[in-house]
Amino acid sequence: MRKTCAVAIASALILTPAQARDAASDLRAFADAFDAAQIAQDRAALGRMVADDLVFIDGSGKRYGKAFFIDGWTGADDDYDPVTLRDRVILPLGEDAGLASAETILSGRSAGKPFRVRIRFTDIFKRHGDSWQATYIHVTRMAIESE
């Protein structure tokens, strides 16, 4: 019985090549829109795109939730420069889950003062009905290499 259940579960997680391409394309489009909403400081879009039970691990290792994450991106005295994502990975984890990960230099102004940090992030997304939501975000701060 256990073997039958395990095979059934494993079979449900395996996507055909066409399904995998569609899932990756759909997931990439959402990840792109999610990144754009953050840089644009679009509070309404982030409110829809972030799950109410979000787990957000910041660059210091502290755990926060949805409100903290959105407030951190939408401060009235903050402004972000465009970002370039490096070493990006888009990985579907079945039809209803996936992750996006990349490295970037995040820069701009916060409370009128310039800032610049190098981070690697991993966003885990889950499909809710016809849309995706971020359910888990982990950020790691990295040293900025001399350019």
C-alpha cells in the first residue's frame, strides 16, 4: 500500500516536457512581475502577490511576515535603481509551486541616503487558483566585490 501511494505521489509530481516548459514560462512571468512590483514600490500589487502567511527571512537571518516585507519595499522615503539579475534560476516544483533565485546589486536611496547591497534571494511561489503568490522569501547578504 505504501509503495502504491509513493508511486502515485511521484507520478503526480512528474511533468511532461511541454508541461514543464509551460510551468517555467508561467512562473518566470510571475517572478518578473513580482520583482518589478518591488522595484516600482507597488504596494497594491505586492499585497496581491504576497501570501498572507509569508515567511520572509531577511539578510540578517531574522524571520518576518507579509506586512514587514511590503513595508520594507514601499517606504515613502525610499527609491530603488533598476536591477540586473545574475545567475537566475527558475525552477518549477510541479504545477502549483516553484522557485526563483538570483543574485543582484540592490541600490537606491533610503531616507535620502544612498545605499548599495549585494544579495542572493530565493522566492518560493505557490499557485492559488489562477494566480501565484510568494510564500517564502530568503535573502542572503553578500560582500560587494570590487568592480
